Amino acid sequence: MRVVLLGPPGAGKGTQAQIIAGKLGVPAVSTGDIFRANVSGQTELGQKAKTYMDAGDLVPDEITVAMVRDRLAESDATGGFLLDGFPRTIAQAEQLRESLADLGHGLDRVLELVVDEDELVRRLSGRRMLVDGQMVQRDDDKPETVRHRLQVYREQTAPLSGFYEAEGLLSRIDAIGEVEEVTARAVDALGSVDGDEPSAG
Ligand code: AMP
């Protein structure tokens, strides 16, 4: 199954992506994680991405799209994947559609995690991650950067909701509640996809 997980920063995409991908038996591909690994590994890609990430801006499409295309060509992703954090612009979505079409595939479903903005700010300012055995705040989770990332989301990524709705691919999921409750809603939405196959006649 080929699935995109859409939603603002702080909606719980990373957590849900891991769980849902595990249930589907496909790899979770997180562009944010790939960028962060490249930043800590001080690769050329990491150096290019870092300035944008620190500012809470999107890394330019050409860098991101090429990186995702390479990742999806790896053998574990040829049978399916769950994308977390990509696409984030209409241009990225169009490029993804083209790359998949070249391989004779398309997306099966887009899940949008819906959380209101007050809750997002609350979650992001309290969020910590484990680095070298210590719980630290991500540089781009600092309050001023959080506000900017939410604005970037509203302006550049939120339009994807309508884009995928028009394609009949979108399921909106209430992402407030316990992790397991949100997973159950997502799995429900994916389960109904089997019945969505175009009819044979
Ligand atoms: P995330 O972990 O998904 O919140 O991503 C962290 C940061 O990585 C973002 O704020 C962007 O700077 C960058 N990033 C991740 N995914 C993308 C993408 N699809 N397009 C552009 N930049 C991205």
C-alpha cells in the first residue's frame, strides 16, 4: 500500500507513521528524519538543508524531491511505503505523482491528521527528543520557529488537503486523543480503501 500521512507539525505524524507502517508492513519514510540524519552526519545534503530547517522553512523542492525519489527506489519501498512529511507543497505532490506513474503506481490513500492550532503550539513547545542519551528540544521547536513553521504549513502545505480531496484520496482523521485511538481511526480509514477499487465494468 502507498500512503501519505499529511498534517501540521505537532499532529503526531512521526509517531503514527511508525505504528501504521508497522501494521501495513511497509517502511515509514520521513523526510524530516532523513534530513536530520544528514545534518548530524554532516553530509553535503545535510549542509544544504540545515539553514532552511533551522529557520523553520521548507528545504527547496528540487533537493527534497530528488532525495525522496532515491529513497523510494530502494528495494524495501518498491512494494509500498508510508510517507511522513512529504509532500509538503503542491509541486512536490505533482512530482510524486509523476515518479509513481513512471513506475506504473499511484497513491492508495492520503491520511490527514487534524489538530487545532492551540493544541499544536502546546504540544510542540513541550516536545523533546532523545539525543546521545539526553532529552533535548529540537532547534526548530523553539517558540518563535514553531510559529513560523505553522505559518509555512498553512501557506504551503495545507493546500494539499484540497488537492488530494479532489483526487478522491483524502481521509481526514481527528488526531486528538490517545495514540491508540488515533491509530485505530487511521487503520479504519485505510481499511475502507479495499472497497474503493475501481469497478471492473
Ligand atoms: P519534520 O520532521 O517533518 O517536521 O521536518 C523538519 C524540517 O525538515 C522541516 O521544517 C523542513 O525544514 C524540512 N523538511 C521535511 N520534509 C520536507 C519537505 N517535504 N519539503 C521541504 N522541507 C522538508
